[in-house]
Amino acid sequence: MKNKKELKLDEFRKNKTTGHPVHIYAKVGDEFKHIGITHSKVTQGIKNIKMEKNPDPKDDKPSYFKPKAEHQSTNKYGERKAGWKLSEIDKEKMKPYRK
């Protein structure tokens, strides 16, 4: 991913590998950079960060994001999720984890 231009994004898709939704914040070459979204307080022993508002407009349950950015090939993601949105507070909470 070095020396490739980064395109800023703000969208949600399902990660085909994990089955969980992810917030995609950038595309570099043929990879998306993302932060995973879940209903779990803890993932693999690591405490997740509670979101102010669930980005899924059809879900009232509390949601969390993983405190680690990841990247995968663009073909590892499903279609863009319509209507999903990050609150302004959650955008600020995620900023330090986007790498």
C-alpha cells in the first residue's frame, strides 16, 4: 500500500470475511481501510469502544467499534449499505484509530 494515493471514503459495507459491518474510510490501490462495527463490548479479549449512535438506522441496539484499523482487498466487501451513517461524535471518536 506504499506510494499509492489514498482516496477518502465514508461508507459502510459488510466484510465478507467476518460477516460484520465495517466503516470504510479510505481506499488505497485495490484495498479498503476500515474499522469494524459490532454489538459486542469485547472482541477477542480487546475492549471495543461504545458508539454514541448505532449507524444502522433500523437497529436500536448499542453498537461498538473495534479500536484498530484494518485493510483488505476491495473484493472482500459486499455492497454499500444504504442509509447507514456515522454521527459527528462517533466520527471524532474514530479519528485516532484511523491509520
